[in-house]
Amino acid sequence: MDQELTGWNDLAERLERALHNNELLLYAQPIESLRERGTFPIAEALVRLREEEAAMLPPGAFLPVFEHCGMMPELDRWVIHRVIAALASGSRVPKFSINVSAQTLGDAGFSHALAKDLETAGVSPDSLVFEIDENDLLARPDAAARFSAAVKSIGCRLLFDGFGRRSVSFEPLKTLRCDYVKVDGVIIRKLPSSDVARSKLNAISRVGEVIGVGVIGECVEDENVIALLRTAGVAYAQGFGIAAPQAIEGFAASAS
């Protein structure tokens, strides 16, 4: 089915070619501080695949194929290597968040390669924030715990994405020493019309403040939602109402 949907005859060969022939492009979307508007302490790294006729495929079109082929750790390492290179060259954004897949959570050699890359490039581990999706956290708690302990021991930060999608349990945040949570976009989109969504957001924001976890509202599309996030005490916001993704080269210090 993957072959029929993509039109690729040899899926693994096509993905290997993309990884090694500069056919993947790295973008990033800024995350704004709502307590100091106009400042962007973090940007989320996003990957695109260049297809024929200069078209770019969004992640939903090719990430499932990487996953099917068991190649997500290779893709995640590709992204991390290039984010570290961007930071080493000088970046207007001090931190980048990087999504890691469920397959990467179980990659035994990941933390060693990460530490080596950071040391070689002279980049502070504190500049990287690793995003774990709530579904992967709940589905693979042991692997998530090992991964979290490994990257935290290096000095990197940790973010849980999609928080509140299935439950609002703060125990993993404390156990795994999470630094940030992204409130699920479904909750954020419902803020203008749903008392339940606003109550849930208020609870997340209050507990985040108490335990020292930075709360990020994702999928933010307009100033009305930004105002509701600020009223709830949410510290950060991300979405097209804040800024669209752009090529990571646009974050270079020389581009300011």
C-alpha cells in the first residue's frame, strides 16, 4: 500500500537516497514567549522531503514510510546532526526542539552519538529540547524513561507533546523531569467556545507553574486564542498565528 500511495518501487532505497543526497530539507517554526512578546526562545525543527519538480512533501506524506521501513532513528539522527550544525554556525534562536519517534526511544546508541556530536560541534546540550509525543510516552513508558534519563544526563531538555490529548496526568512529568509540555492542539482550538477546554488549560497551567514545567500552547491561529492563553498564565505559544515555519537557514545569526 505504501508503494501504491507514494509511487516508489523500492521504499527503503528511496529513503536512503533522500537521506544521503540532500533531498531532505530542514525547516523550523518559532515558539514565542507570551510573557515577553516578540522573543522566541525556542523553535521546533521540522523536516520536508523534496520531490520531483521542486515540490516538497509534508511530514504526513513520508514519515509513515520511514516508520514502516524501521528507518525513523536514521531520520531523527539526520535532523539532530543538522540542528547541531545550525547552532554551531550561530543562531538567533537559542534552543531548537526536535521530535523523536517511538523507534528512536529504543535506540541504544542514540545518547552516545548525540553526546559525541555535541562535543565535536562545541554546542551546549541545553540548546536541544527533545519532544516525545504523549502517545509514545504512554505506549512505551520504559523506553521513554530510559531515553529521558539518557538525554537529561547529557544536559538536554525534554518536552512532552500532545499533553492532555488522552489524559491529564502530571506524574510522568515529575518522574521523567520534563522541562516543557505542549498542550494538545484540540484543546487549544476549542478555547474560544468550550468551558471544558478552558478549565483543562487552566489546570495544566497552574500545575505547570507549581512543578516548574513550561507550558506551550500549540496550533495557535489568532490573537483571540493568544489572549486566552495569556489569561490562563501559559508561558509560550506556537502556530501560524505566531509565525509560519521557515527554512532553518533563516534562523542564522547572520540573517538577523
